Amino acid sequence: MTDPVAITTADPVAITTAGGRLAGWVHDGGREPAEHSPRPFLHPVTTRSGRNVGDYRPADHAWHWGLGVTVSNIAVAGQQYPVNLWGGPTYLAGQGYVQLPNNGSQRVIGSGLEKRVLHQRLEWCAADGSTFLHEERTWSADTVQAGGVEWIRTSVRSRWMNRSGGALAFGSPTTAGRANAGYGGFFLRLAASFDGAEIVAPTLAAVSVGSKSTLRAESADSTLGTADPVGIRREEDAMGATADWLALRAGAASVLMVPAAGNPGGPSPWFVRSTGTPMLCAAPFFHAEMHLGVDDAIDWQWTLLVADGPAPDVAIGAAAKTALAVRA
């Protein structure tokens, strides 16, 4: 295998399919304000026709940028406050959201292209600049025909390696005490056109809010969940529930997010809003912290599929099955 061709500019990088269709542009985030927790993100996020399904710096949350990997609360040894890689204020029990000097960053220290795959090496840093985690991430795109619909699929693979010298704990505002605020993970801020969109899901499992779970370097594959039956869910039912995948369907476009079946923790809980501030997030740290031991590493994979128009149930179910069949 040849080495990726090094990228020596901070300009956005186009992610395209083999047929030349644009999935979006990856920005390194280095130009964003420190209090917004700079990090890489994909924007715009485009359908086959070029319609953008993401949002960037919406008025309600200027630190929401398209598609990316974000974690709001990370307990790091030696840090007074949890490191915030989501952006903006941090939730503190008894005080609510407070702007603290704890906004960290995901800093790109190396990147390259190889056969349309963008490879990135990242350092996750606390606000004081100290590195606590190394990440290797790839972005790639292809085209999927499913249920009579053409989808643009963006795949993100990520390996996290603890370099803090102590255990790390990944959490959310909910693990810190705020109900129904379990955001953090694989996150897409949706375009305003998704306000009022339908939430489409398989049968949703009951939420487990048990004791803290532990991330392991060798996690067993979870049972491959069925993509059927497809049903429309109310926002209050989908928020915090676990499922193999989740989709939003609007008049102009549809989006489908699928975590890999082998991701740590099994089927993901979801943070989703379809009114006011539309967003979709596979949120593995919603209900309970996950720990990563000293020098341990874990692997993740997520996919996002986007299509023009309101995709029918059969197309969403078929696309979900196709994505679930890909092993991390």
C-alpha cells in the first residue's frame, strides 16, 4: 500500500465518490474560535443533486458545524474541569450551563489523501494545550443504490488512543446531571429545512441506564440488528432511545445515520431533534460514562447516507441494511 499524499495546506479537502460526486468538504477547524472547541468537520454535506443537508454556525449555536466527532464532557486526570470538545458552555450540576476555561481542541497534526480517502492524525488537547488522546481518522465516500434511491454515503473510521497517563471518562451533560442532554459522539447539525422533519427508525429498544460501562480495546461484535420494521417516531420517544440506526426525512432530502455494529457499547443511544434546532447524533455516552484505560485504544466507525427528496420507508430500510452489513 502506498503512503497517503501529504496535505500541506489548511484549506478544505473535497471528499468525492468514485464517480466524482461530491460528498462534502472536510475543514480542519483550526480557524474556529477557541471557545467553540476547534475540530475537523464536513460542510457542506451534499446529496446527489448538490443539496446541502448540514448547517454551519447557526444563530442558536455558533459552535455547531456540519458533520463531525464531538464529545462534550471528558474527565482527564489533572484537569480542574471536564474537557469540552463540543464547544460553548459546559453543564455543571447545580449551576446549569457555564462558560468555563475548558474548551479543548482536536488538532490536525498530519493528513494525506490516498485513493479518495482522507487520512488524518489528530491530537485531542485540553484548553492548556496538553495532549490527552491521539486519534487516527479517515473520511471516505461512495454511492449506494438502495430501495430505488441513490444515496451518497460518507464513512468515518476512527481509532482513539489514550495518551493522558491516566484513565479517561467520556460523558455528556446528562451524565453530569441534565436530563435529555446526552449529546456527543457522531454529530450532524442539520439544515433549517429539516425543521419539522419526520424521524424514521426501526423498532427502538428500551433505554438502559445502568452502571458506567468500560471501553475495551477488543470489544465483541454486537448482534446485527434488523433494519425492519421501519416506523415514524415522535421526538420524545426517539430521544435517548437505542437503535441500530436513525433517519430524518424532509421534503427536500433525507438523512440516515448508522453506527457500525461493532462499535463499543452495542447499539447506540440517540440525541435527536426535529423541531427548532434539527440535529442528529449517535450518542454512545448519553446515559453513562465510558472509560478508556491508560494506553488503551478503541475503534469506531460511523456512516451517514444522504438522498434527495423524502426517501420512502423501503429505501431507508434497505440503505440501513446495506450500511449495517459493513463491518468496522
